[in-house]
Amino acid sequence: MAAGAAAFAAYRSGMLVGYAEAHPVERAPDPVDGAGFLVLHCLRVPEEGERAEVEGALVEALAGKSPGGLAVLAREKDWGAHGFREVAREASEVAGDERVLWLRGPETTKARIVPVERKFAVPAGKARVDLFTSDRCPWDRYVFDLVRGVCAARKAEVALFETDCNRRREVLRWGVVSAVAVNGRHQPWVRPWRLPDEHSISKALDDVL
């Protein structure tokens, strides 16, 4: 927060009902580029019945911390109800999915999606597995450990590569913040997709061997 990040928690009757965090784009852990605005990294309101009201309050609080604007990189959610406008749309890292950049703030603010790097050198006779790791989400950390375990059990036929996407330069290099790829094809295993198991991870390796 000393470097410009902002975070808020929402309470009702003493109970936590939601929270949000945002980071200056220059330091953001998200594949968004630009200058002078905040990027909404995480917003969670567990109870669907409270979502619209609490999300709106959290967005307003974050927007008040960023005169230059507030951006969010989304997949299916429409952020127009919270005052955002769509500024970019492209294929996401996972085939068949899109990611959309929404921006709230001055028209002069410019933001772009960092493109996904899709070129991977695959070692002959082996499956290449890439972990693009970030330590911010417990779900993702669990997935990374699952994948490491399967790869360790099959180390004779798997080459495992890990990239630390806690580092902004790696996010800008690869265009992802948390991901798993097998032979260069990103898998729908980290948030917001369904949690994999060891069987589905092994099957993805079998499909390329």
C-alpha cells in the first residue's frame, strides 16, 4: 500500500461480506499495461444476493483512490453496471475463452491488454509443462502443487518449467499472471476455471506424449 495499492473490506452487522484490492498499473500483478491508473486485481463477494450492492460500494471506494482511472481484466462478467466501459477484447490464454479490458475514468486514460506469448520450445520426446506461478491465490497454489506432484511422478517423460509471475517483468513477458500450459497449450485449471485432479493432469500429458 505504501507503493500506491489500495484495499477495502465490506462489513454488514459485524460480518465480512466482501473485499477488494487494486494496484498501480506499473506494479500490477495483472497483464494490463498503461500508466497512471489502478488495476482491480481481486474483488470477492461470496453471497450472490449481496453482490451487486457490495461490489458497487467496493468499486466506488477504489475509484476514489484513483483519479486516473480504474481498470479490470475480466472474462465473462459485464462491468458496465459499475461505470466501466469496454476498451479491449481478445482471445484469452485458454482456447475458446475471451478476456475483456474494462476501464472507468477519464477518456484520456489509455490501457491495453498484454498479449499472451504462445511460442514454447518443446523438448524432443517429452511433454513440456509450464507453471506461471503467483502466490496470491490459495486455489492456484493448490493447482501448482498438484501439477508438480504429477510431473515428479513422471519426470522421465516430462520437462517442467516454472516462471515466477509475482514479478511484473514476467507478467509483461508472458501475458499471464497465473497459468498452466502443456506443450504450449494453456489448460483451464486455475481460477476462474474448474479445479483439476491428478487424473485430468495425467490425461493432458498422455494426450501430447
